[in-house]
Amino acid sequence: MATVTNITEYKHKDIGEALDELNEQWRRGELTGFVFACKFKGDKHHGVGLTGDYRRDPFEVLGVMARVKFIINRIIEGRQKPK
């Protein structure tokens, strides 16, 4: 029997709003793993990390990251102007 993974896509445009919601979910015990990428002021400084269940068992992150890549490609394609 195949395992189904549900993925919730957050649509926040504001960093603080996204972090506040995730923090509340963590406090309620709903959030057990967290993967992040962040960009610091300037063009060349980025950060990435895995926490919680994702850090203990990073295999599951690969499926989630495939979905992230799909979403990012969709955003990029939407910004490209047809020739």
C-alpha cells in the first residue's frame, strides 16, 4: 500500500506573518520538523537548515523539496513573457 504525503502550501508574502503562524503551530505541537532557506541583506548571503523530525530523518525532505522545486518553477514560468 502506498503512503500518501499531504503538503500544505503557505501563501504568505510577509516573512513575519509566516513565522508567526509556524511558531503558533509549533507551540500547539502540530509542527515537528522544519526546513528553511533564508536570504540575508545583500546579494550573496543565504542560510539553510533542517530541524526536528526532518533533521533526524532527512529522507522525507527529498519529496517535500521536489514539491518546492515545482512551485518555484511555476512562479518563474509565470514571470517569463511569451516571445
